[in-house]
Amino acid sequence: MAYVLFLGGLVVVLAALTWFASWAKRRGRGSGLAGAIAAYEEAYRTTAHQSHHELRTAADRKTETGSPDDL
């Protein structure tokens, strides 16, 4: 019985964290944490820092949309 309660609690906590992550991503929150991690990676892991900048650039890049006439 204790295992069932433990697993149920674990599922509830993981579901809450998943919901919070999706909420933060939709609202644009969490950029402060991303900046702190980027500063740490710049100091101690330079290749990870370079990858971070490449990923941010790729995320900010807009894809070209086709013309309605192309249909």
C-alpha cells in the first residue's frame, strides 16, 4: 500500500512540474533561469555556451512562409 501512495505522489508531483514548465514556456517566463545557466556555461563549459547561442539564434529565426498563390 505504501508503494502505491508513493507512486501516486510521484505522479502528481511530476504532472505538476510538467504543467508548470508548459505554463512558463507559454508565458515566456523562466528566461532569468536560462540566463543564469548561460552565464555558468560561459564560464565553465564553453562549447555548451556556444551551443546555447546557436539554439537561441535558431529559435529566433523566422521561417519563410509561402505565398498563397503557391497553392
